[in-house]
Amino acid sequence: MIDLIDKQKLPRHVAIIMDGNGRWAKERGKDRLFGHQHGVISVREVVEGCAEIGIEYLTLYAFSTENWNRPESEVKGLMELLVATIRKEAESLHRNGVKLHVIGDLQSLPEACVDELNEAMAITAGNTTLNLILALSYSSKWEIVDAARKIAHKVITGELTEAEINEDAFKQCLATAEFPDPELMIRTSGEHRISNFLLFQLAYAELYFTHTHWPDFRKENLYEAVLNYQNRERRFGKISEQLRKEA
Ligand code: FPP
């Protein structure tokens, strides 16, 4: 399948809502954490898969602001899994040229988690093969409100005038300021929702939904999504004839 992918028409940025860990575990008579643990294998697969075909940015929705409302044992288990995975994988990410970034309300994360993330980000800071962006304690509404606060602050301090507030100035205040917008958003496990994920940045993204639960998601599933994306016509509000003339 990898041979069918057109390297000239790759999405630069792929964003993924990793859904279905709980259902996958339940189908096997196991607890939810068992599903999350297996989800880590899929994370490794898509990171490798993106690096292999040359995708530059991969954003993974690992923990939403709303996920704090889950049972305490699951939240604790997820945080521990995150810390352990980052610790275990940081060197291998580095060897493979992956640069780690985090977006979200980091102040709400446990200190051990923030320390581990900071260390992994420092180790991988100089890498250029793939930017891996973890959305942690992230919600898009939080991010947009936070950006509005930053814009207001810039106006108050005279850094920006009211007339200078435009799309670009706003983008610069989002947590994703240094990344291009995703062209492809994948959600696993059959739900057709955006769930408070990159609402501003996904304005023109192609959305791809699959029934595969996240722990079953492998490189081939990623390639299938990319191929599906490459067979779509992206019009950005224009009509097909205009696009053909421009080509
Ligand atoms: C959604 O499935 C998954 C999560 C909320 C957590 C995702 C976390 C991982 C895959 C592990 C750690 C990740 C990294 C980046 C190291 P769900 O629990 O909502 O499943 P359900 O909808 O079937 O209940």
C-alpha cells in the first residue's frame, strides 16, 4: 500500500483522535487501562509510519480537558502510562529524528509528567524529521479563549492595535502557532465527532473516520487514510473548473 502513496501530494500535518481504547479492552473482558496500554503500540506504529512516508507534523489527542472527569483510577493510570512511555521512548524518538512538542493546559498536569515531558522535549529539540505534537489536557475551546486573552493583553500593552487583529495575528496566539494547519484529521473507532480538538485549525482539513479501534490501528491503516485523502478534491470554497485551470 505504501507504494501507492504519491509523495508529492502528502499532507504535511496529520492529526489523530485516538478513540476506542476502552471498547477494545471491554471486548476482551479487560479493564480500560489494558486498552490504553495497547494504544501505545499504535502510537509507535503511526510515529514510525509518518516518518517513513515523510509526513512532517503529527498531532495526537492523548488527553482532553474533559478526560479529567473520568474515574480517578483511570486518570491516574493514564498519567502514569504517559510518564512511563515518554521515559521509555525519548531516546528512540531522538535516534529517529523526532522532535517532541506538547500543546494543552500543562499547569493542570502532575509535576512528574511535566518534568518527563520537558526532559524529552529538551533531548529532541534539535530534530527535524518529524514533529510529534501531543495534545495533553487540551481542549480547543480552552485554547481559543486563551488566545483571545493573549490578544487582549497585546492590545492593552500596545503591541498590537485593534485594527491589526486578523487571522494571522490570532493564529500566532494559539498553542499551535509554530505548526501549519492539519490537512488530514483521522478519528478511530466509528464516532463522527471533532470533540473539542483543533476547531480553528481544522477549518479546511479532510476528515477521515474508521471503525478500527485505536489499539488495532497500524501503519497500513495510516497509509489507507493518506491514500483516501489523496483521492479527494480539496476546493477551499472554489469550484472544480477553477482548480483545473490553476493546476
Ligand atoms: C480514547 O479511548 C483514548 C484516550 C483518552 C487516551 C489515549 C492514550 C493513549 C493511546 C496512551 C498514551 C499516549 C501517548 C501519546 C504516549 P477511550 O478510552 O475514549 O475509548 P472508548 O471510547 O472506547 O471508551
